Amino acid sequence: MVIRYEMPFNVWCLGCNNHIGRGVRYNAEKKCVGKYHSTRIFEFRMKCHLCDNYLVMQTDPEGRGFKCISGVRQKIETYDASDAEVIDVPTEEERMAIANDPFRSLERVVEDKQKAAKAAPRLQQLAVDRTVWNDDYSINRKLRRRLRGTKKDDARRLAAGRAIGINVPLLDRTPQDQAVAAAQDFSAPRTSAESNAALARQRIRAAPLLSTPARQRHRELQLARRARVDSSIFGINNTLSTTASSSSSSTSTTSTTSSLAKLAPTLTTTIRIKPKAK
């Protein structure tokens, strides 16, 4: 008879020395090989899925488990019940010893009371949690409402990311993020030549069309030209006055005095500006 057999514990295959985990299933040949009192003993023969070796297992009614007969070896696994956070179940020998020893039985009763007192707060908390979580419908409703809200938020963030060209959900904006983003400057730094040119353009744009130094220079040039014209006229007047002195001294004196009176401001300006005109 061929049945579907599930490995009851972790074993080692003796043909390939590979580990076979608990729960691995095989197509096994099942047959009865004997009895333990009135309980039949069954044998299971199967082929290893990693090699050509055959694994033979038998039921163990006496030990309430299974035995490795041939081609397979059980993996020995030891653990501490406290580390595994499970109840430490005594073995058959320990139970028999406790039952036959009154003092040991009394000690066991005292130990059980101490364990119960230590576990009482945790048991009370479990009882409270059970009353809180007793209404499965309301709890499931709240969880599903929260899940729907989370999905909507995720969809909104993803749409915000796609709006700017990236297929990544964006987080919500915060004042700190806005301040950091505003402080960022992604423009390329200017070189010294570019900075100087920019400053020069700014000064040119800010200055008037005719600045104060240009106006002053223009006025000085006009005064210089006027001084040269006045000086030439003064020389002509001197020549004419010398020629006419022989005929009329009074007339010459009067004309010379009037010419000097007219040319007095011009001469003053000519003496002041003449060196700059050169």
C-alpha cells in the first residue's frame, strides 16, 4: 500500500548525508510488521529525493513516536524550555519519581504555586486583552478603515511624484523641508572675471548719461577756448592803441583803459585756466 508520508522530525540521510527537514513528504510503502500489545506497528519505506537511498521508518507505540530503522538517522536537537518560552513537560521517569516521592511531590506543589504567582500579572493582562479584542467585527472595521486611508495617502503621494516627472511617492511637506529647500542655491558659481564684468555693467547702468566729471571737463574746455579767443583779441587791441598813440594820446588812453576794463574778467580766467589748457 502506497501512502503520502510526512517526515515527523528532522533527520539525516545516511546515503548522501543531506539534511531532510521535518514535514517533507514522500510516497511511502506502508505495511504492518508487528504489534505492541494490541496496537499494530507500521513500517514506511520511501526513497530519498536527493539520492537513491531508501529510508525506513516505523511507528513506536511504546514511546509514542517513530523509530529510524535503516537509511536514516534522527537529528538530535536539545533546547532549554525557558529559552524557548514553552512549558517544561517532565519526562515519564520524572513523573514516576515525583509520584513515588512525597517530599519531591510537595516541593513540586510549592514550585507550581510560585510559578502561578509570578505569572498572575501576565494572565490578568491576557484576560483584559481578550475582552478588548473580543468584538472581532468592530476591530476588523477599524483596521480596514485605517487601511483605506493609508491607501489613499499612498495614491496621493504617488500622484504628486508623477506630476513632477518621477514615479516615486513623495512625503508630505513640512516647514523644515521648505526652509531647507529655500536655502539651496543650484546656480553655477561665478568666476572672478564674470563677477567683475557684472559689477561694471551695474555701475554703467546706474550712472547718468552726463556724469559730474564729464560736465566739469566739458566746461573747462569751453572756458579754455574762450580764453584763447580773448587773448588774441587783446593782442589786436594793443597794436591798434600803439599805432594811434602818436595822433591822440587821450583817445588812446581812453580806449586802452576801456579795453582793459572789458578784458579784466577774461584775463583772470585765462591766468587760472591756462596751465590746464596746455
